[in-house]
Amino acid sequence: MQVMAPMLKGRWSIGTLRVPYREAMSHRRVAMTLIEVLLVVVIMAILASLIIPHFVESTDEAKISVAVSNLNEMRKQIELFKVQHGGMPPAAGLLELTQTTTYRGQTYSPYLTVLPENTLSGSSAVKTPSGTVIVVGDVTPSPGGGWIYSAKTGEIRVDHPEHWEK
């Protein structure tokens, strides 16, 4: 790039060519060079590589939060069922929570319209543990299942290897 010399009687000197000031200023570049475009693309790629992992982490945190919220809602409905049915928890499979039930002549409307999904695995299936208490051996290996429910105790947990203790 050449440097403009000082003004000589209303003219600018560019190298050995003398051009009037207005004409020299009107020949500005309008487009970007290929190097400039590539530089912008590289900078945008670097910024994207820094930002995208944060969105992925927040998505995982949201799935965990929704799964725990669904779990807590099911626990509340199981407790309400137990209160209204003489301390007896719903049968295995939890279908009683989604149906009209009757206990001692009293009819109760469904506690849930559908069993909520375990957002960590995408399943709403209900698994029964091998014993009375839910243990780690009852958990479905990754990516997990829906829920683990003990009809004997009314205990329910997330069927996921990393979050089953919630």
C-alpha cells in the first residue's frame, strides 16, 4: 500500500502519479478481500467452538431437571393414592394412577393423565425391582429405562445408571 504525500496545491501525490483529492478518495475499495473473509470465518468458528459446549451442557441439565420434576410429581401422586386407599400403594406398572379407582365405595378420578417420560432416556416404562428395596442392580444399563417402582413400598426412582439415587 502506498502512502499519500502531503497536498501540493490541491493535488495528492500517490507514488509518481498525481491525482486530485476528490478522485483519490472516490476510489475506495467496496468489497472485502478473500483473506479478510477467511479471517472472519475463522474468528466465527473459534467463537462457535467456545459457545456450543455451553448449550449442550445446559440441555443435559434441563433433561435432569425435568426428570427430577416428573419423579417428584409421581411421588406426590403415589402418596396421595396411598392416603386415599388406606395406605396401599398402586400396583406394579402404576396404571392405577392413570385410571379411575374405587376404594370403600369412594371413586377417585385419575391422578395422572399419562405416566410422565423419563427425559434422560425418553421412556415412560415402569420396571419392578427384584426385591423389596430398589438397589443399583435393578437399574437398566445406559441409556437407562423409564422408572423403577416397588409396589410393596411405593418407592419410585429414575431408571438411569447415573441418576437412579435421586
